[in-house]
Amino acid sequence: MAASSEDTPRIVLTTVDDPEQAKRLARELVERRLAACVSLIEGIGSTYRWRGAVTEQREILLLVKTTASRLSPLQEWLRQSHPYEVPEIMALEATSGSAPYLRWLIEETEPSEERP
């Protein structure tokens, strides 16, 4: 499998305040092949300004592993499915990684119609 710029790995960060919502989002992202893997990190403390007030809240961080080619549909799906009015959707480029893991990530995010 030849690597291309569309295969560049991305890590998308998003947070939710409900564990069941986090599990639902993670499962659907993987089932839809928008992500190869989603890691949930519970117990994150977030401090932010919302509607003029500084707020502190416990959240679950979702680390969503995907590729550049799946980033746009992933972001659109999250905007539609996320429980927050203004969800955090931050994409980071992964500059290196284990070759076998990256191959797996690419394979698992290929849309069904592109799979052998």
C-alpha cells in the first residue's frame, strides 16, 4: 500500500461530559470507518469561557485516530452528532508512527466501497 498525503494520520480531539455519549460517539465513528480507533480518557477537567462566564467541568476526552482523507467527513459527522452546541473538534497531524499501526489505520478507515 503506497502512502499518499490523504493517508497522513490525524488525531482529532473532542470532549463530552457524559460517558455514555462518549461511548456512543466512539463506536459510531469506528463503525462508520471515520476512525480506526477512538481512545476515551475520563476525568479530564476543562476550564473555559462560555457565554461570558468562566466554567469548570469534568469531561471525557476522545482521541480519534483517522486519516487526512477521512477528516472532512469525520468533522461533518461530529458537528451533526455531537451533543454540544459548539463541540471541540481539533485535528492534529501525526508526524510519525509505527509503520504497521499506520497501515492498519489506513486500512480501517477506507470506506467500504474502496475495500478489496
